[in-house]
Amino acid sequence: MPGVRWTSPRTGRKAAGRVSPRNGLVKGDGLMGLREVLVERLTGLVGGPVRVVNALVEHDERCVIEVELPDGRPAVAKCVVDARRADVEALALNAAAAAGVPVPRLVARDRGSPTVLVLERVGGDWLAPDRPATAWAATGAAVRRLHGVAVPGLPPFAGRDGWAAGLGELADHWG
């Protein structure tokens, strides 16, 4: 996979010069990491500066942060080095929404390198062992519907021969 190369139009700083063994950006020598790249790219993508609320995932292949958009809406922003994975996520979200599965709406997308996705922040409570049975039942129903959604270019999640075979097919698909 080629290296991610991006230069900040605001500061002129480089985002990467080489690719790590895990296909991520290599920091050091004044280079920006994925989080900095994501925040900088979001400014242009959503029409103004964002406020970072919380970092959910930060490593050399992807970064996921909770942000407040310029208009005050909460969102989740993702920066993904592997554009193919971001494309599949966007396809899956759109297919699930079309099938009536409650999923976050894709607010914005930049197919540049690295790829940026901005999703609406979905409210609600965390699912935990002490949550009411109705919360667990609703979650189970949504997961059943989600696993039945056909995503273009991917094998069905359950596979032709059940869940174990489906997981094997997905693993084969992703290599």
C-alpha cells in the first residue's frame, strides 16, 4: 500500500513521509499524526473548525474522535489509512439505513488519503448488564436486522452455511 502523503494547506506541515509496517503514518521529524490530520481536514470538510471532545481510537491505521461541529452538532469523525475499509463502512452504513436499521447517518466524507468519514453522534445509553430487558431485546432485533443486510461487494455476514462460515468468508475477503 502506498504511503499517505498530505500537506496542511494552513501550516504547510507534512502529514507523512513513509508507511509503517502496519500501514499507518509515522510520526517524528515534525510530521503530523492521524489525529492532527483528521482535525485539520475536518475544518475544510465541515466548513469551519471543530472542537475535539474525546479521542476514542488513536493508532497508526486509524483515528476516531468525538467532535463538535461548527454548528454545535455532536459527531464522530474517523480518519482511516486503508481507503477500502472506509469505503466498505460507508456502503454498509448506507445499506443498513436503507434497510431500516438504526445506524448513524454519514454527514460528510473525503475520499482523499487518508480517508475521512464524519458520522452523526447517536445519543442513548451504553448497553450494560444492568440495562432493562427491553434494551437488550431492542439491541438484539437491530443486530439481527443488521446481519441480514446485503452490502454490495461483501459476502453475507451469516454466510451460506451459518455464522461460523460467514465469519470465515469475511476473513477470506479481507485477507
